Amino acid sequence: MIELPAPAPNAPPRPPQHLEPSLQPVLAELAEPWELRDVCVAVLPGAWLETPHGVVVARDGSVLAASAWSTENLVATGVLERRPRRKRALPGRHASLIAQFRGYFHWLTEALPRIAALRLVGLGDVPLIGPAAPTRLHHESLDLLGVTRWTPYRDGAAPDVLVWPRPVASTGHPPRWACLWLREQLAGGARPRGNGRLYISRRDAASRRVANEDEVLALLRREGFEAVQPERLSVAEQARLFAGADVVVAPHGAGNANVLFSDGATLIEIFEPGLVNGCYYTLSQALGHPYWYLMGGRVGSSDIHVPLDRLERVLAAALG
């Protein structure tokens, strides 16, 4: 094990701002300080990776519980019940980026900071084991980080020496130092472009679309907002666009992770009542960004109706 103190402290927590009758319970629980972990990297000769989640199995057959992120996740992977997979030999040392969750937020704030951990302990040149089915997002972000040697994951991957960088925080609680490192690495040289006021549209998504988006856009455009769909842009283009953002209005979704590239943007997040996830509140907390939220109404199974009068009031309060 190689351990170092975290490079910088977290920002003091601030409660989410809102005009609702009371603070939403999920967000209220997150308004407390969270653990700041030391940087920790394990060097494990003869260990291998099991299950799609990349659970670490040591040479003696024991399981590294931390590699499943939690006891509940460890049980859910089935690694404790199943017969070991056939090992797939990888010569030399390889470091695992495989994690429990795959979305854009998790890739940015949980997988990529493990590269920072490797570099901090002097193991930044070790080839990586990356996502099993890499997308354009994975290729582009690793290219931006200067990572040229990596192998897509296959269950049973068994390097001669497995290097396992512990996630720099528990899921959904990114530390400030890792967020600032990501911004510098992925957007440090980006020239901000476009409008400082952005609305993230989910019109092409399968869920959490804004049912009355035309009305919402008419209101927002009067306030100088531009509608964007981040999934249509490269990682570098998203970094440039959001580097210049002052205010972002968005239904809850993966594109909100791009506030990471901004230096101080206010995020106004719109929720469907059946799904309140505080990951973008905690990201805003880590960055020191102002955060507001608005509860919409449910349409169909998961789409959102945005109350225009309340959106207008939140905008007036957030924009000062």
C-alpha cells in the first residue's frame, strides 16, 4: 500500500438553495461535511479482476472488499458465490480504472481521478485497464489526459502485478482537489465559447425530458439563455462551452456533470419528484458553486412538467 494525504481540503458545505416549502430530504442529508480520504494505491502481485465491476481477488483467493465500493455492492456482484473466471493474463503491471458505476458523472468524478492518484504516488506510467466497452467519451477523455497505453477490461484480467488505485472518495462525494485537477487537465487550456447562460435539454433522452420545454425555452431565452445538448459535443467541446458558463439550468441528468468545467457557475437543477439524486449538488459543493433546485411535476413515467411561475421566481432569486 502507498498512501499520501489528500492534496487539499474540501470546501465547507453550504445548504442547497430553493423556494420550496421545505428542504428536500435527500439533499438535506448531503448538506453535511463528508469524509476526506487519503490517496491510496495498492500494488498486488498475482491479483486479478472478477465480475463486470472489476472486484479485486488477491493471489490467495481473498477478495478486496473496498474494490466493490461497499459491502452491499460486494454481495450484489456475486463474486463471493461464483466459481472464479478463467484468468486472462496481462504481462507486466496494469492499473485498474474499473468501478461500480458507468455514467458520465461517475467516469469524470470517480474513475478519472484515480489517474491523479497514480500520478501522485509515482505510478502514472503504469498501463491502465479501462472500460469493457469504451465509448467516444472514454477515448476522448483519456486522450486529453495524455493516456496512451490502456486495455479494455475483460472479466478475469490477471496482470503479473495489479495496481489498484482506491477511489478518491465514496460515490457521489467528489473531493475538491480531484475536481480542480480534472478541470485543469481537461479544460485548463480551453477558451470559453458561447453564452454564459445555458439550458441543458434532454429532448433526445429516454427519460426526464421536460414536457413543456417549448414554454420553458421561451422564458429562458428572454433571460438570455442558450439551449444545448452536451451529448452531441466532444469532451473538449463540452469543456470549452461550460468553461464560459455563469448560470446553468437543467433537468437532472448526465450533462449537468459539465459544471465541473466552470469556475463558479450557478446550477439550477430541476427534479422529477420520483427521482431526487444529489450528485450534482455535491459536485457543486466540491467546486464552491451556488446550487439551486426546483421540484417539477411528473408526466407519464418519468418526464417533468416545469412550473413556469416558480422557475421565474427561482431565476430572479438566483440571478439577483
